[in-house]
Amino acid sequence: MGQPIIELEDVVKNYRQGHVEVPALRGLSLEVAKGEFVAICGPSGSGKTTALNLIGALDAPTSGTVRVEGNDLAKLSRTRLSNLRRDRIGFVFQAYNLIPVLTAYENAESVLALKGVDAATRRRRVMDLLAEVGLEGLEHRRPDHLSGGQQQRVAIARAIAADPAVVLADEPTANVDSETAEKLLDIMQKLNAERGVTFVFSTHDPRVMDHARRLIRLVDGRVESDEQRS
Amino acid sequence: MKGPNLAKMAWRNMWRNRRRTLVTLSGIVFGVLLAVLFTGLGDSTYSNMINMAARLGGGHVSLQHPEALERGEAPKRSIAGVARKVRLALADPEVTRARVRITGHTMLAAGGQSRGAAFIAFDPAAEDASTLSILEALQQGRSFERSDERGIIIGHKLADHLGVRLGRKVVYTLTDRSGEIVTGLARVRGIIRTGADSVDSGICLLPIDAVRGVMGYGPDEATRVAVFIKDQRRSDRVAARLGARLRGAVAVTWFERQPELAGFISMKVTSTLFFELIIAILVAAGIFNTLFVSVMERLREFGIMMAIGFSPGRLFRLVMWESLWVGLVGIVMAAVATAWPYHYFHTRGIDMSAMVSKGGAEVAGIGIEPVMYVSIYPENAVFIAVAAVAATLVAGLYPAWRAGRVAPVESIKLV
């Protein structure tokens, strides 16, 4: 394994439900290297989404250490965490989660604009990406005029537009049909192969697991198995 | 500035729930409409009252004896060199007219009846109703033809008390500069009816040179120069300028001479402001409600935006842009919606005669016109517009802050 860009060391995460503490992760440790195509799977409640939230700096662990590209997330301010998410992490959510008032083009462009990339570069890059995910001609449509699969493609374009170190995808195929799921996975695999983008999925979907080159299985907030695949 | 165009995003967000936005905008329109009409009514009414008071004898600024304000007007408190003072006043760019007058109190007697009254002695060649409002209330007879004419114009109630009518003789008794009692004889040339009881039963007009002769004043001597200016709100500035250049006299504003009227107007203006503040609070509460609900409905969206790199400050600015758009669009719609009612009440006025008693209404001796017109000062209109936008911005502060405080993971979980 190359230099890890994601490191989780003995991470514990408990949630409060009323007066009860519910453990989601119970000492999770794992590393992901640059360029990997990793699927984290496991039954509901095993801690997949929690792990992704912690890696994406969307949440903080109860104890343990989460590092992205060597940065200990616990030591970063809100603003620096926001900058880290903007510059180094791409997100693909189960429910697409595009900004509804922005067009497909503007959604994909938004992260580049946040980074301060100039307009000409943004245009060139976003148009290339939208073509790459098969959305040529649909740039000016808003999310409510796109199908679920098309929205997820915009989300993928948005996630990789800013050249992130890693793309975190939470159940990215959960809301699309099989054919669309295959196409999305092909797109992400191609981006991984050609651009070297690191992908980490949380998934139940056997199709995603089939495409993954590394499969981490979580049970009760711990790694049950970690399997490299050809 | 880097980042997505927040103004454009906010504009689109504003129209996501069109009906709710229109309800909010209608609140602004209604609030601004009320504020403009009430303020315009006040501006017009109070300005008319002040101008009316000025035309009742003293002008907007009165050049008078230094002790006249504090110790009262008296024949011995006259000012000399009034022609030069008139020239000095007219040299001021804000002064439109300056008229010489002698004012004081007299005792009128006729046919065994007598009555005390205030008098205004004026030059009929220089004055008309535009500087001496009582003249426009001339119900019978005419004004004087010469300044040394032996004539008198009296209020109709005063005439009734004295039992005189046009052409009858009246004896007026004054004191001269040395305190000696002197008398003059005049025939009734005109009878006035203003509707203000204090005027109709307590004021008479005399020709200035006739009074000078009776009181022993010189031809360039009077008790005041009544100065009229373009905008009554600048009375204090004009008075200060003229006062600095006067010798043997002081420049006194209308509100120093008539503190009851100034107090009444000040109280009314304050109550209008208070009323407008309540409107602003109600409008702001409506806007706050809309923005807050809109933010709470979009917590998940804000969480996603934070996840992809929007900072809390950027989300704060986004919601503030939304409130700014609501304010600006509200003002534009309010301007359109207010135009016709404003024009109507500006040209036709509101007829209050049914609410005014037969004797007419007056404040501090100043008659109030039964038809009230709406005419707002431009700066007050600007103030209302700015206040409405400011209210929307203030209303947006908490929702905007709340948007910036969204915890991404918590909001993303809200599926």
C-alpha cells in the first residue's frame, strides 16, 4: 500500500438517543491509500455512513484520530474543516443532494468557484466533466428537470471537479435502477483509473462491491474483514 | 469575490415558494403604503399649519426687538431701520419675501361696546393673502387702498360683539412708545371669517402708516419684519444667518414665537414615528417568520452546501442576500402600489369637514384646513424606503446566523 491519505486510529463514535448512548463505531482503525477504489459494506447500523461522515469532516469522533492527508481533523477549526472539504474531499450522496436553484453546470461549477478558480478554467473543466459523465446538452437544466441517474452524474461531476484527494460516496446507487447504477459505477471506475481519484463507498449494493478493488466489511462498528480484490 | 454568485442564488431561492414570498412582499407593500400616507399627511398638514402661522403675522422668521420675545411685544420695543433690514433679509438666497409690520394689542370701542383684540398693522401695497393669510378670509368689504387710510378690518365675531358693520366707525386705543394712551379712529373696511374662533373674535388689521401716526413711530420704524422662506424646515438656519448680521434686532423663528404649535407638531411627529415603528416591527416580524421558516426547511440543503465547502459566513451572506432581495423587491412593489393612492390623496385630499365642528378646528390659534392633503417630503420617503430595507435586513440576521450554524452531518441525516 502506498502513502495513506485516510487514516482512522481506534475511532469510537457514540450517538445519544434520548438518555441512551448508542455506539456506532467501537475502535475502528483503517487506512486508505491514494488511488484506491474501496467499498465499505456491512449490515444496517454497522457504522458505514458514520465512518464516511468522520472521514469527510462532517462529524467528529467521540475518541480516536481521523487524519486526511496527514491532517488531524480534531485539530482543525470550523473554517479549516470547511476549506478541507472544499479543496480535498468530494461527496456523492445517496439522495444526490444537488443545490436545487443551480443548473447542472452551476452545481458542478460551484466547488470550483468556491476555490477561486477563474471563470474560463471553470467553464472548460466543467464542460469536459459533464461530457465525461454523459450530460452534454443538459448543462442548463436544474435538478428537478433531471432524472435520478442524471442528478447523480451531476453529483459525481461536482465531487471530482475540484480535483479532490478522495471522493466519499454514500450509497451512490441506492436510488437508481440497475442500468443507471452500472453506468455510474463505470463512470467512477473510469475516473479512478484515468484520473487516479480515490473513491471510498459505503454500500449495501452487490454491484458496487463487485466493482470495488478493496472491500472492507464492518460489523458492529468494527472491521470484520478487509479484502483486496483483483 | 470568489465563490458562486450568492445574489443570483438568493434571487432564485426567493422565488422557490412564490406564494409565501408574495405574502411577505404584500406585508412590506402594505406597511410602506401606510407609512407613506401617514407621513405624507403629517408633512402636508404640519407644513400647512406652519405656513399658515407664518402668514398670520410673524413670518417663518421674525426680525424684532431683542426683548420682545421674552418680555412681550410693546410699542416701546420697536426696531428702527426696517427698510435696511428688509434688504438684508431679501439678500439671503432662501428668503422669498420680507414684510414690515406693527403688531400689538388694542382696545376697540364702538357704540358703547368695547373689546380687546390683537392688531396687525401692514402696508396694503406690499401685502396680500400670500403673506397675510387673514386677508383671504375677507368675507365682506375690501382690503385697504392706502397705508395711511383710516380703516380697519375685523373678525366677524368681533364685529358682532361691537355691533358694527361695514362703514361704521370704530375707535382703537393704543399706548405709544412712552406709555401714553393714544386713540385712532377708523371705519370698518372689511370683515373676515377664518373659522378659527381666536382669529374671528380677537384680531383686527390696520394700515401701517395710520398706526405709525397714532403711535408716534417714524416712517422707518416698526415692531417686526416678517421674513418668509422657501422651506419652513430651514427656519432655524436662516434665522441664525440673519441674526448674525442684524444690529438692534434679533431673528426669531416661528417655533420660538409659537412654542405651543411647535410642541403640538413635535408631539404629532413623534406619535407618527412611533406608529411607523410599530408598522416596521410588524413587517419585520412577518419577514423574519418567512425567512426563518425558509431556513429551517432548508437545513439539509445548507448541510450539503457546507459539506461541499460553503463556509458558515457564505451561508450567512446567502440568507442576508435573500432578505435584501425581499426588501428591495418589496420597496419596488410598494412604490408601484403606493403611486395611485398617493396621487389621489395628494390631488384630492381627504375631506374631514364632517369631523370638524362648525366653528372650525384650530391648534394654538392656527386654523386647520378641513381638506387634508398627502404630500411627503422626499427625504421622508427615502427614509421610509431605507427603513423598510433595513427592517428586512435586521429580520434576516437571526435566520442567516442560524443557516451558518448548521451542523452538516445533523442536517444531512434529516432525510
